[in-house]
Amino acid sequence: MNVKATELLDKIDVFLSASDPRQSELLLSGILLPLLEHEGYSSIRQNITVKPTPSRTLDEWDLVVERSKNDRFMEDSIGVEVKTYTKKKTDKETVEHTLSKARSSGLKRTLIFSKTGFEKDALTLASRYEPQQIELVDAATLKNWASALNTKSDDESKCEIQLIIKSASKAFIRAIAENPRALDALEWRDLERLMAEAFEGIGFSVTLTPPSKDGGKDLILHGEIRGKLKTYAVEIKHWRAGNKVGQLAVASFMDVLIKEKYDGGIFLSTYGFTANAFEALTKIQRKHLKFGAESKIVSLCKTYVRINQGLWSPEINLTDSLFDETM
């Protein structure tokens, strides 16, 4: 569990053990601030306050959570009632009174906290309203709220997502290696990601280009072949309509290879190529640009699986995997 959540849980334990109502209100204010910031009140931190209200202010709410005092002050504020009963649960009448008080004071939202929980009819009444109008919070709910607080950094979150995507790509590769028809269930971006994983597993350093404005290539491969560092571009077409790649797409990809001076290119199309797709290519161009249909994609997936099982040496067969005659 992250540090911030742990600190809040410690504060909650102190709050739950406090017997003085006024002290309880002050302690709860320090807990609600980070929780409500996480719920969308964090856009302007310095303008958010959680404070006990003076007697007879806003109908004597225990706490008022506010943004800045502007024309929408009442719409942006939350009235909070704190019930510190030690034995009985908060009843339906309290919920009714709090709702009435919210209407009379102009507040759009209200929250009731009860250390001992709520009676069944109180929960039933509150369930008839939207959570934004009234929310009932007991000790367990407050702890769960704090435990779920996300304090991961942007980098940590991005890293977690990348690991999830990588795991999914590995699972897709295994599925295709076992049954090529698994390809039919994949979207085009899924195929690009799994091929990036496959080429990386074979021994290349791989760059997956953005889904849009990719510069005419989907992957960029870097690897040492026969003692020399080589860079290849890979274009992948996975048209769910089953269309084959034609001459125009091939010529466009060849232009990318020439302009950006790649050592070679690989064009993969799950549904293959038209009969005239390669007619405009010279013999030299055909030497540097190889093609592969579904069978080559499946072959690369099977190679990846064999590597992971320790049955294949990428150092020896790296070139053959890319430029053998099955492409």
C-alpha cells in the first residue's frame, strides 16, 4: 500500500478513537481534504478548504467542503454532517433532516458520516437519491475510500499500463502460434503491438510508432546482423474486411525506405497481396524489401514461443527469420 493511503488510514484510526465531537470534526476535516481532492476537488488546491462551521452558519453544518467563493459557491460546496454515536446507528430521520437542511441552505451535495453506521431504512432512503446529492459514509467505507486512493506517479501508471499491454501481446502471440485463426479476433493495433513483442523476443530493439502520423511504417527494428548494426522498417496491414495490399501501398512503403535510408523493409499483410503488388519494384528493391502474409506472421509467433522455451538461437538465425523465402 502506498504511503499516502497509509497515512490517511492512521489518521482514520485516530479519528475513530476520538470521543469529543468537536475534535472528531477537526480530525475528519484533515481526512476529507485529500479524499475529496482525489474526487475532483484538486484542480485549484489552494482554493479548497474543509473547515468546521461556526454556530448557525449555513444552518450549523458540521463541515463545509468548498472550492472558491464565487457565484457557484453553493453548487461547488458539500455540507457534511458528522455523527459520533458510540452505540446507536444513524437513523432515517437524520437523513431526512440533512436533506431538508441541504435544500434550505442551497447546497447541492451532502455527506453524512456515522462512526456506528446507518439503520436499514436510512440506507434505503439515501439509495433513492443520486450519490452526488447525498452520500452515507461509515467507518468501513471511509477506510476503503482511503485504501483506494491512487498516489502513483504518472511514470508509474504509464509503466503499469505498458506491462499490461506487454502481457496481453505475449498471450496473443501464444494464441496465434497455437491457432492462426486467432488473428481474426485481433484489431490492427493489437497486431502491431504483438509483432513488436515478437521481434523484440527474436532479438531486435523495437520502436512502435504512434497509431497516427507514423511516417509510413509501424515498427522500426534495430539489430546486429553478421557483425553490423542494421535498421529495418516494418509495415503491417490487418484489414478486417479481408482486402489485399496493392501496388500503391507497396510503392509508398518503398519510398519511405529510400528516403529514410533503412537497410531493409518488411511488409506484412494478414490477407496477402494483389497479383500486381510487386510489378513496379526493381530487382534491387526486391532484395531489400520482403513480404509476408498470414503464414509469416504465424511463423514469427511460433519462433517467439520456441525462443521462450529455450529451443532456438536468435544469434544464429536472426537474419533467416526476417529474410527467408517464406516471406
